Amino acid sequence: MSGDVFQASRSERAVGYVAIAWCLSFAAVSLWQLVTGLPTGNQFAAYASGLAAMVVVVLLLKVVGALVVFAAVHAAEGANNPVTVPAVMTRLPAE
């Protein structure tokens, strides 16, 4: 498929970098929760292993989200493989 090459504007790249920072900051919170430990000795202690598993899954999802945004911003900056938008998506319907 042929298409147009998408070049992100400076503000779009800035939003991408903010999204990366957002994802990584919440990933840091998940990592902090995992390192400091989960509840023990209270009514939720029985759920600690399930909570630990969910914290790891959420941590991985946040890191993957940051990597996806980084890849999109990097490609939009004019890397060797710019994002190509299919021509079907760039055409407006005939009026």
C-alpha cells in the first residue's frame, strides 16, 4: 500500500514524551509497591501473592506502554523508518 509519510509536529512529540514520563512514573510506583512489600498480618494478607502478581503485570504493561510511545515518537521524528499512513486513511469521503 502506498501512503503519505507522517511527520509529527513539535507539540505532538512533546505530548509523546509526556506520555512516556507518565507511564514510567506509574511504573516506578508499581516497582516501589513490589520492593516495599505487600500487606502482612492484616485482613488482606491472604491476597498478597495475587497482589504481587498483579503489580508485576501492571508494571510490565506500563513499561511496554512507554516503549510503544517511545517507538512512535522516535519514528515520527524522521528515523530511517517513518510511519506511513495508508492512503485509504488520509482521504476524506467525497461530499
